[in-house]
Amino acid sequence: MSTAYVVVTVLAAAWVAFSALSVFIRARWVVEPLASYGVPRSWWPWLGAAKAAGAAGLLAGLIVPAIGVAAGIGLVLYFTGAVVTVIRARSFSHIPFPLLYLAPVVGAMALGFAA
């Protein structure tokens, strides 16, 4: 296990956990776009929980690699779905935001597979 893999994984998990926390505390910069994209309010806690579980899974993957792989795949699917949601809402200027969360997860997975 390389130092780069550990650092990128911990940073990715922290970044995704921040995103989950932002949903849980209903930060305006998160929930206003969700509402404008048409995401039902009843989904918001589940979306936050999915991100929190993914962040925890990335960290657990440092000990049990299969959990990290599953968490990484789940987060890639989650943030890909977020990109699709933004595109369907025609909020093209918002596309970079889910990509900013997707990139470190992909980086952690790539470093994990390279090790």
C-alpha cells in the first residue's frame, strides 16, 4: 500500500464526508441546487447517507480492500448519477461540481488498483 494511495483515499473520504454533512445540515449551496434540479426533499437524507457510507467505505478499504472497491464503485455511480441529474436539469454550468467529488474517488481507486 503506497503512501500516495493512503493520502488520496483519506482526502477523498474527507471530501465526500464533507459533501454528506452539507446535505445533512441542509447547507444552502447544496440544497438550493438539489431543489432546482427537481430532486425530492424526501431523498436528501438518503443521498447524504449514501455519501457518508461511501466515505466510511473508502476508509474501511484501507484495511479491507474489497470494501474500498465496493465503496469506490458506489461513489462513482452516485456522482455519475449526479452529473446526469445536472445535465437533465439543463444546469450545464453546475456540471463541474459533482466532478470535483468524483475525481478524487477515481484517483483513490486508480492508485489502489495500481498498488
